[in-house]
Amino acid sequence: MTGGSVPHNATWMCAGIHCEIHQVDEPNPGYRGCGECFHLFRSARELRMAHRKVHRELYESLKPRPWFSNEWVTGRLRYWWGMLSVRAGKIWTCPLCTHDF
């Protein structure tokens, strides 16, 4: 079976719209699509949420330093403010496969 939201392997019939990350065919149209994994972000909000999720997982994987200097606190505040205020038009890489849009 091919097409739709049912996970399946890519075939020649759906090669242009098949998302390699989720193994489903993406419907058109959408906000922005990745050129490598073909995942389609349906809205700017969905793109921002995926971007924030990837950065949050990366941040949580890093061990916090045992000291708290002014540079460390300022850097973390600047990082979190950047994640909260990111605009979808400023995201240039796919959060799922890190390929450029």
C-alpha cells in the first residue's frame, strides 16, 4: 500500500513526497519542506516547535557546569531568549535531518 499517512517504504510512485524521517507521504501544500528528507512543515508554528524541541534535547544532553559565572548565566539566558523568540523565517535548517532548506 502506498500513499497517505500510513507508514510505508518509498516507491517510485511517491519518491518526490515521501518523508524519510516518518516514512509517510506528505500532503501538499505546506509552509516549508525539506529538500533532503521531504518532511513538510504544515505551518510556521510547527517548524518553530520542531526547532525548539531539537535544541531543548541538545541542551538537556549537555551536563551543566558546576560553577555559575556571569558569562555562563548570560550565555544561557541569551540562548533561551533566542529559542523563545525565534522566527520561522530565520530557521535555515530542517530540525529533523539538519539539512539546509
